[in-house]
Amino acid sequence: DKLQTVIAEINGILEKNPDNTVIQDSLNNLETAYKNLYQEALDTKLTEYSALDASKYTADSYAKLQHQIQQIEAMNTAAMSGLELKAQLHTLTSAFKSLVNASKPPVDPDPPVDPNPPVITPPAPPVTPVTPNPKPDPKPDPKPPVTITKTTKNNVEYQILDTSKKTAAAIRLTNPKAAKITIADTVKIQNVSYRVTAVNAKAFQGAKKLKNLTVGKHVAVIGKYAFKNCKVLKKVTFKGTSVNSFGKGAFQKIKSKPMVKVPKQLKKGKKRTNFLKKLKKAGMKHPVLK
């Protein structure tokens, strides 16, 4: 409705043969309305899809949707154009449409009861000859394997992101008293090795005792508010150079002037400058890069 209102206003202006400045202002207003339309739609869908009940879908399809949500949340959508926002909305809704419902075996209704059932005389039981040393009954079929999508390692819980790519994400702290944690490079789930490539949004938010954090070498995305309010966190070590996306407020309200250790590739020149900018934008105050 807002977009249509702006279009109608512009049509009214164009009918008056305006100068180039007025035309440009009108086009800018149209772009702003177009952008706001898709920004609101994208925010609505992010909120809606984040609140979905995971138990209603297969672990693989649900994990792919949540990974897509984390990637979009980590982006600076405020700087995107209307067309870029529209593309992100399309990507998000496509991931939602790819969700697979968790299958449940159908329950057969009780058969109707015949009020006058026929009387059936059971046949005499067969005589089973007695044989010496009878063979024991075969063992019953084993129960089908249970699908496991999570594991815990050194006070951190992980969940599969993508079974085909063999990737996983750190999703929460299992010991709130832990003062030192390491996001693993890899974890094993049902004897399969998965690279840890992400830290979920709000995964460690409010960890009051956390002072020392090490981020695994494969981590590329740290979700929004992942370490918000870790008020005594004063040392962060990045083992690799894969991190390219920090969500909004990922390190908001941690200790001021934290020491940040990085690989030598990030210690000099433009890469150092860009990495510091990302840390500050994620909420770190006066990080000391070493």
C-alpha cells in the first residue's frame, strides 16, 4: 500500500512537467519505499521462521533453513538495495519451502466390531515332535538406529548444519560456570566428522564466567549476539582466517580493550584494518590485535 501511494504521488508530479531535480527526488522516494517494503517482509519472515518447531521437520532440512537465517542475520541488510533485499527474501522463502515434514507412521483405526460374530471351532493344535538339543530361537531384529544430530564437546553443544557438506555449528554452552571455552575445529556425530563452520545467534549470550575464548579455524560465521553480555570476556583467539561474517552485536558488552590474537595473515596491512573494523562493528570496544 505504501509503495502504491508513492507511485501515485510520482505520477501526479510527472504530469506537471517537473525539472530534473524533482524527478530525481521522486525516484529516490520510490527506491526508499521499494527498499522498506522488502526490508519489512524480510524481517517478518526471519522472525517467523526462527520460531518454527524443529520437531516437526527433518533435522537436515531444518538445519539448512536455520543456517540460511544465520547468514542473512549476519549481513548488513540496511546497506542493501531494494533488489538485493528482494533476492535475500527469495532465498529465505526457498529454504522454508524446502522443509521436509517429519514422518509419522499412520495409526489404523479400530476395525468395526461385529455384534454377532460367527462361532469358529479352533483346529486341534499340531503335535510338535520332540527333538534333542533344539536350536534356540533366533534373536529378534535389532531396533532401527536413532538419528542423532547433536553432540557435546568440552562444555559446548554442536548441531549438524549440512549433512552433505559435513558442517556443524556451535549452538550453546552446557556449563555456565566455564571460564574458558574452545570452539572446536571438528566434531564427530555418529562416527562422522563435521567441520564447525558457524556459531549460532545468541549461542553464548550472557555467559557470566567466560574470560577466554578460542574460535576454531573453520568458523566462517558468528551469529548476532553470540557473545553479548559476556562481561568478563577479555581474551579472544581466532585460530584461522575463515571468519568473514559477524552478526549484529556478536561481541556487544564484553570487557573493554579485549586482547584479540589472530594468525599472522591478519596482523598487517589492509587485512588487519578490515578485521578490526568488523570486530568494532560487532560490538568490541577498543580491541587490541596481537
